[in-house]
Amino acid sequence: MLDPRKLHLLRELARRGTIAAVAEAVTFTPSAVSQQLSALEREAGVPLLERTGRTVALTPAGHLLVEHAHAVLEQLERASAALAAARGGPSGPLRIGAFPTAARVLLPPALVDLTGAHPGLVPMVSEIDPADVSAALRAGELDVALVHEYDFVPPVTDASIETEPLYSEPMYLTDRPSVADARADAWITDRPGTLCHTMAIRACQAAGFEPLVRHHIDDFDTVLAFVAAGQGVALVPHLAAIDPPGGVTLTRLPLSRRTLAAFRKGNGEHPAIRAAVAAFHAAIPHLPL
């Protein structure tokens, strides 16, 4: 019988490429991960890994088992959701991830609705960049998360993650009539590796230039304060630009940011997840979109 916990480790190895990276993600030691994968090979009865020095790669049988692991782990999520529904209403801890804008404008009214309707639930919120959400959901560090995507940047999810659309908002450029008109300006973007940073770079590339990024700032209120201080231009979403500082002008662009709820595939019918997503939807009409 194949152990689902070991299948999870094999799937993470297929994604992350090294045993050390898997160990860091699941808070095991590398030796423990290696031992679990060796035990999985014995259970499978065929070699799953090719080890060359310190590197490891999946064999064809290993890749085949990873494909089946997706379906097995999804079915286990469905079983867990069904059992939770059979126990009654949603209760217990609910770990929610959110990017800063959503945490500030969407979550407060959503949490009021959620805890009012389901007093047995205990929401636990963590700010997280959408680029890190898939790994956190797979590792069980989060149950549900708010993520976003841009026209130039799809959401960072994978075959083990499902998403449900929530709302869309326009993007604005500060102090210039178009992105092309900002080719000579200094730019303010998020940190490299974030979706917001990638979006800004690709928007500039679509306008025919590589931006000169001077500042890397994640908080949009701080970004707008820097713009007001003459430190550069930036792209900001609508919900982060409702009350800009004095002297900052905003040009609406034919670009948008879309917010989605993300959760592990097969877990979408879990009563707590359904309740959270319903609360997100209920809060949207109250947003200044």
C-alpha cells in the first residue's frame, strides 16, 4: 500500500527539484525526506529516483507515480471535505492567506460575516505574496487564500490548486498619460519575484522599453508616498489608489488586476472553505470598486 504522505513528498520533489528544497518546504530534515522517499520506492517495487552524486531526478516510473499522486491526493481532500460536512457546520481553525490590499479592504467585512454566521470557526490570517500561496496550500500551512492575477501575469498556481474568481479592478499609472510616456522615468515596483513586480516589468516591455527600477516597495501606500515625493512612477490597482496623496495624478489603463480565492483541489466543498468563499463574495458589493 502506497503511503499518501510519501506521495506528497514525491510530488514536492517533482516540483522543487532537490531533496533539500523539499525538506525546507515540509520542515523535515533532508535525511528524513530521503528515507521516506526510499521507503516509497520499496513500497512501489520499482526505482522512482535516479541519484547521481548529490543530485536526484525522477525516473519514468517516478513521473508516472507523480501523475497518479495528483489524483490520489485530490480524492483524499474530497474525502476529508465530505467527512467534515457530515460532522455538521464549519468549525475550528481556518488558516487564510491574503495579499496586503485584500487583507485591508476585503477581509475585515468578510470576517465579520464569516464569524457571525459560523461562530465555531476561528479564522487565522497571514499576509502572503500570491507567488508563495501554492506552496503554502500544498504544505497545509494555509486552507484558503486570496490571490491575484494581472493581464500580463497569470496566477502562480499548479495542478493541485483550484481558484474561484472574486472581482476585478482597473490599474492606474501615476503622473503620466501612458506607460510609454514613462520610459525615461525612475520606477517604483514591488520586490523581484512578486507578481506585482513582474506585471510592471511586462507592462513596460509591452510599451517597448525596459524600466529603470529605482525603488522596490511592497506597500502601495508607501509607493504613493514615494510618488508624491517625486521618487518615480508606479502602477497601482484601484483599491490601493482610492485616496492618493496630494499632487499625485492617476491615469486609468486598459489593464486590470483580478482577485481569486485559491484552495487545494478537492477541498473546495469543505464546509469551512465554502463558508469563507461565500463570505468573500458577500463582502465584494461593499468594496469601492
